[in-house]
Amino acid sequence: MLKDEVANALIVQLNKEFQSAYIYLGMSSYASKSGLAGCANWFLVQYQEELAHAMKLFKYLESHQVSISLPEIKKSNSEFKTILDTFKKALAHEISMSASLNELSDLTMKAKDHATYNMLQWYVTEQVEEEATLNTIIDKIKLVGDNGYGLYVIDQELATRVFVDPTTKP
């Protein structure tokens, strides 16, 4: 059985995971409106990944017989200055998610909840990948600057991303 403090913190994180999905859906909408179908696809796949992250946490809580309350999900932005701005905001969001997961990991260690700590390490590792991927995309967009053809090529590359449920990775 999870300690109340850990269970409550996991529920807060669950809400953040659902909120992340909503944020990426807004970013996908912006990219689509901007004529960047590949970027829209990338954000839509990210939306799906965030839902998978949430469901992994949801199932973990259920497996520990935690009564789950689902707090309200806040309105998400779908207006940005540029596609570079959008990806920079996505990176800032992922950095905040990493901090949240690190704090949650610290809490589980304080509570001597090694099982939950071990489960959270999957998320911590996933966050390293998320930040690295976004940094790479941002670097590419910065490299091409205002070059329409360069952005077109990046957009085409991002269009090839397909959803692979990250929770099925070992």
C-alpha cells in the first residue's frame, strides 16, 4: 500500500501528464494552422505519448488500490509566435516535467518507497530522451532560420514520426 503522501503526489503527477497531452494538442493545432503538417504530426504523436505516460501512472495507482481523483485540466494555449517559439515552449515544459519527476523521486526515497522510486526511474529516463529530442529539433530550426526550404525539409522529417507506445519499452 502506498503512503498517502506518495499516492497524493502521484495523483498530482498524473494530472500533469494529462495536462502535458493537452499542451501538445494545442501545439499541434498551432502547427497545423501554420501550414506545418509535419510539425503538427510530431506534436500529435507527442500528445499520444503523454497520454500513454498518464495511463502508465494511472495503472500503477490502480494496482495499489489508490482511489484516484482527477483534478481539472487547465486550458491549453494554441497560439504561438513562431514554430521555433512553439518548440522552445515544449522544451521548457519538458524541463519543468523533469523537475517535477525528480521531486517525486526524492519524495519516494524519503518515504522509503523503493518500488515507486524504481517505477519513476522509467519516467526520469524518458524525460532525458524528451529533452534531447527537443533540443535537436530546436537546433535544426535555428540552423535554417528563416529559410523556407530548410523549414520545409525539417517539417517533412517530423512528418515521418509515428506513435510507438513508450510504455512497452523495457
